[in-house]
Amino acid sequence: MFFTGLHRLGLFPLIAFAVLVPLMDRFEASLRWWGFSRPNMDQW
């Protein structure tokens, strides 16, 4: 019972991680394409 609950809890973060990481990667790549990068943002 504990393992099924743990599996159910652990499944959603994995799905969210698998969906969000490519989206964030593409978002950051598009920002870098427009000339915004993290070092430049830190200098502002």
C-alpha cells in the first residue's frame, strides 16, 4: 500500500518534468536567439 501511494506520488513529478523540461529548453533557446541570455540578464 505504501509503495503504490509512493508510485502514484512519484509519477506526476516525472510526467511534469518530462513535459516542462523540453518546453523550458525551447523557451530558453528562443530567448538566446533574440539575444537574451542569463549572463546578460544578470548584468542589467
